[in-house]
Amino acid sequence: MSVVVVAHIRPLPEHLDAVREAFLEILPEVHAEPGCELYALHETDGVLVMVEKWASQEALSTHMTAPALTALGPKLAGKVSGAPEVQILEPLPAGTKGEL
């Protein structure tokens, strides 16, 4: 069963561009990770929102220690207001079949 994740990243205002670019740089590498079905960056009012879909919990767990994500930490150091707010969503038997 697929796993959907939503992460909110809050860059310090003066570092918004650098944080956005750091995420954009890793997108191709993350898209190539096994089990990555969606890894899409969004933005609203200075907050970056990553919407992810993984083929399984195992794929998500692997992503959490993959080179792209671990290399991101040092690039964000001192540029964000704290750790990302991460929500792992549990599917309910409603909505459009086969969609997020």
C-alpha cells in the first residue's frame, strides 16, 4: 500500500531562495529512488510544502537515509526555523481510487 507524506519546511525569510534551490537540486535524485511515486515541491506564503508518495513504508524508510536526503541537512543548517513538520497520512476508504 502506498504511503503519502506531507512535509512543511519553514525557511527563514532571508534564506527562502537558498532553501528552495537546495530542494530543487535533489528532486531528480529522489525521483530515481526505488518506490518514489511522487516527490513534488510546492510553496505558499514563504513555506515550502513537499508532497510525497512512496510505494511502501519500506521505500519511505529507505528514502529517510538515502544520500539525497542526508546531504540536504547541512545545506539547510541555519536557514530554516526548525525541523520540518512531517505528516504521514493514513488512507481512508474514500476519495478517488488511484489518486493521492
